[in-house]
Amino acid sequence: MFDHLKEQASRVLADRSRPVDDRLQDLCGLLRASVPHYNWVGFYFRNGKREELKLGPYAGDPTDHTIIPFGKGICGQVALSNQNFVVPDVSAQDNYLACSLNVKAEIVVPIFVGGENIGQIDIDSHTTDPFSEADVEFLETIAGEVARIL
Ligand code: SME
């Protein structure tokens, strides 16, 4: 599944005739529509020089978490750790910001530009423990491609 989706995603991202945010928006919609266990797909980016993340393009239900301080929630922890964070069961996390009671699992993969963690891809799932190594590998590839167009 991910091989075909990678090709589609690359095509969306490579279309230089369109603004970056439009391409990221379409990418979110593509991933959400294509992968049954991706129920919310979005980007957070560092908010200028502040120690906080700002919500970027996303597909799925609106979230209250439009600004997330570094260190808060799964996203804020990834801003500091520079590591992927796979959460099979969000109810087991103390430092977690709930978007909706339907969300059971989450994965966050950082995006690096010039070695600097400038943002992340965040995915929520309504299924418990849905993410495998294939998701991680896929999302790392996407994060790398996104980094190249920023
Ligand atoms: N659950 C995230 C907050 C962002 S929402 O998932 C869209 C967190 O704990 O950082």
C-alpha cells in the first residue's frame, strides 16, 4: 500500500506551480483518505524562534491545539527529543494533549531541514496499536520529501 502512496505523495509535493501550504494540505487529505487507520493527519511547525509549535495544514476534525509549547503533549516532546514518537495507546501517556475522545493512538515524526528539527507530521488513529514499522518508514520518507520543499 505504501509504495503506491509514496508515488502519489511525491507527485503532490513536487508540483512547484502550487504554494507549499496547498501541497501540504493535499498531502494530508491524500494520506487520510488512503490509509484507514489515519484519522487525523497534520503538520506542526516551529513558530518562528519561539519554543512552541504552530498548527499547519491538516485533514480531519478541527483541533483546539493550534499552539503547543515545547515539552507539552506528544508533539511538544518530539520538538525536544528529535525522535519519532509512536504511541500505541494514548491512555497510557501522562504527557498527552487530547484532541478527541475517539483518538486511541498517535504517531509523530519530526521534519529536519539542515539538521534542525523544524516541525513534524502528526497522525491520530481511532484504532488502538495500529502503527507498524512500515508506517514509520513511510512517514520518515514523507518527512524527508517535505523537508526538501520547505
Ligand atoms: N495529541 C497531540 C496534540 C495534537 S492533536 O493530536 C492534533 C499531543 O499530545 O501532542
